[in-house]
Amino acid sequence: MSVPSEESERDLAVRDFEEGRKAHVAGRLEEAELLYLRAWGRMRSYDIAANLGQVQLLLKRPASAAKHLAYSLRTAPPLLEPERVDRMRAMLAEAKRQVVTVRVRVANVPDAEVFVDGERVPAEEVKREFYVDPGQHTLAIRRTGYDERVMPLLAAPGAREEITTELNPKAETGAANGAAIGNAATKAHVAGARVEEPRSWVPVIALGAASAVGLGVAVGFTVTSNGASADVEAQRAAILDARAACIDAPAAYAGACEELHDTASRADAFGNAARVAYAASGLLAVAAVTYAAWPRDRGAATRVVLVPRLHASGAEIAVVGTW
């Protein structure tokens, strides 16, 4: 079986290109794209790339169109007619308005590989720029001997993303114990260092739930207190309308005055209870936020204590803790 020569591959590419042009002119764009792609696979040239990019732009495949049009402009001969160059530039500009232009630079690993949604971006495009369709994508940067870096890429039409990053070298094999050190926690154990325990979020959840319950109780007490206050005003108005008073009240109004006094006491009691509940809810919320945001002392345990304090004029809750 004979191996096709370079010349024969060129002849086949030229034939595919000419057939593609005929289909292109006739408006059979899908067929033209297929023929241009076949020619491109056999021989890369600026004219094949330009025609392929133009067809893909018409077929609403702007990312592929931009890739091939950019190649055609980079490799076009210096003496190419300026009109053709201008048309190629205009088509590339139109394609780039519909895609995101991405430039990735890995400072410490220049030859790192770049993948978009699991598909490898050719090294030639990584060195310059490449194009992705609008939407959500996943960009991964890889190189043997380094940890992979993965990041989301939200592509908006016409945007340009400049990504500069570094890759972390993979952990080396520990010579002291001959075992691979797979992560930072293992390294800390080998070095005799204390491994930091992850922060527990149970106190935050418990304090937040208690704050919500306290707020609900406070609202309930407030509603009850307001109802009792309204009853006080109604009872007081009834006594005043009868041209009586509860100071040296006549025997006929002694019962009404006693009921007024009881209702007023109940309104005050519920009001005070509501204020205490509001204060407790607020303090619990503050404690939850403080615990979540406070920098940890790696050598100390976390402890939160709520101390209720009662006195003649009301009540309060003190929060005492270590983080």
C-alpha cells in the first residue's frame, strides 16, 4: 500500500477547496463547510482558513469562525490585496463581537495546557488568544508535576478575558519516612505541627435558631401587650365617661378600677417580657455573627456562654465566649 505523497495531499486539498467554493457560491453552506474542513485537514493555508471562517460566520458558529479568520490574517502573504485583508479583518471583528476572547498566561509554567469544557485548546492559540461561545464554561489549566487549576468562565458576547495565574507544584515525596505526603494535614503531622481542626458551625446554627425563636416570642409578647394596653384605654375611658375616678373611687366603681389596675399590670408585664425577648434575640444574633467572623486562636478551644441577669428594673443576657 503506497503512502500518499505531500504533493498528492496538496492536490486533494486544492480539489476540496475548489468544490467548497462552488458550494459556497451556490449557498450550500453546510456542504461548503464540510469541504473546507476537509481541505483544512489536508493543508493549512490562509485562503482555506478565510473561506472556512466566512462560511462558519454565516452558519452562526462565531467561535470557530474567529479561530480560522485569525489564522488567515496571521498567515496572509504580505502582498495580499488590501481589500481582501480589510474584508478578513471585518469578518473577524464581527465574529469577535459574538464570542468571548480569552487570553491565558501562566506565569511560572509557560507551556501549561488549557482545556475548555474538557476540550484541549491548541498550544498555538493558547500562546495568542482563543475564542469561546457565550455561556457558562469550565476552564482548566494543567501541566505534569503541578496541581490542576480549575475555574469557571462566564462568557458574555464581545467580552475579553485576561487570565493571569500560577500553578502550584505537586507535593514531593518525603525523604524522612519514604512515604508520599499527599496534603497539608499530612505534612503538618510529619513536621510535628498541630493540625488545625475545621471550625464547627454548630454554634452558629444553634445561636441563629435561638435568636429566631427569641424574636418570635418577643413579637408574641408585643402583640399581647398592645392588646392589654388597648383594654386599659377602653376601661379608663368608660370610667371617665361616667364622671368617676379610681382615686377614692365610689363603691360602685371599685370593681371596675380593680380590673383597670390588673389590666395595666398585665400590659406592663408583657411589655417588659417583650423587651427582654427582643434583647435576647439581638444578642444571640450578634453572638452567631461574631462566632462566624472572629479569627480563630489555633491554640484555644471555642466556648460560648449565655449568662442571664435579672434585676429590679428588667432583665438582660450577657454573652461570654472565647474564639
